[in-house]
Amino acid sequence: MSLTGETREWVKQRGIDLVGIASAEVLNEKAPEGHRPKDLLSDAMSVVVMGMRWPDYIIEGLPDRRDIYSRFMLVMRDEMDVIAFGLARSLQGLKYKAIPIPNSDPYDLTNLIGILSHKHAAVEAGLGEFGLSNLLLTPEYGPRIRLVSVITNAPLDFDNPISEKLCLKGQDFCKRSCIGKCPIHAISEEGTVDKIKCSYYQDRGLPKMGRNGYTYRCGLCVKHCPLGNRV
């Protein structure tokens, strides 16, 4: 089996539902300065992007069971970080350089973007496309997925971006429900998202899990996208 095949099989065996490989060179051109693969690994060649699917009935329980959704967001985050860390170690064992990029945090707090955009990498890796909600929409699971990535200098085979226009094709049916269902109207008709407004609502407008706990997450744009509603 090729190195690319072995890499895909390694992550699939650990519970990852989707995996794609993006060209670091392409992302070095498209990503914002300071947030490119080469800024983290100077000789990066590939970015392995991994997606884990949400259990549908956690999403369907929103907003009433936001406590469950918020708690298992942490569980998914930690599990995916462990997988990314393990993949980086596996590639290192094969004498390649690799750096795992956490599922969430650390962030550029000024611009509210990660040190590497998993979503941009996922688009280049053929996992999906951006929707009006700025969420990654996948053909298999819609937006009901979380992402983690590993940057490496391993010479892996790249995937091609999809060309399905999932969001555009679905709008006659969904009536742009992600826009209409946003409780704070943070998504515009043009498909731009007020990240500061969204972040402020989740950090200040929702309860915390425990006295000093992680704040509840909203998730309604995820729930109301019909591309993920397979229940």
C-alpha cells in the first residue's frame, strides 16, 4: 500500500469519517499571511484534513439539549486532537516532519481565525464547500462534522476540490434557513458572518457549564441546514 493509502487507513481505523489531503503549496497561496502551512512547517508539502461526524440526535436535540451538545463538542475536540497527534507521531516514525493543528484553539483572537483554517484546508482537500453560514458543507453529512488537520512534508497524493455547489442547489428547499434561524442574525443574505457577534453571543449570551465551565455553544445553523438532516 502507498504512503497515502496507509495514511488514510490509519486515520479511518481510529474513528475518522472523512479524510482528504490538500496541497500545502496551494494553501500557501490562498490562506491569509501568517496562517499558511509554511508558517508552521517551512517545507510543508501536504495537509491531511480529517472529519468526525456528529451523532445526528445530538444535533436534533438543539436548542433544548444544548448542554449535551456543548459537552460532547469538548469530547470530540479532545478525541480528534489525540488522533491528529498520533498521526503526526506516526509520520515522524517514518522520518517525515509533521505538526498537528488542534481542532479548536489556539486562535488569532484579533481576527477570530485559527492558526490554520481547517475549513479552507478541507475545501482544498475535497471534503466539501463553504455554505452561506460559513460552515463546511460535506456531501455525506452536510455541516454535521468537526475537523482537525496535520501539516507534513510527506509527499502524499492530493485530492481535488468538489464542484457540486451543495449550498446553492439546496436553497430552493431550505429557504436559507441558516440565516433565518440564527438567533442573533449574524449571517447576512450575502453569506458573510459577523464572527464577533456570533462569538460574543456564545461566550456571553449563553449559560456556562458549571461555575467556571465552558460556555454553551449555539449550533442552530448546524441543525437547520437540510444537507445534514438525515434523521
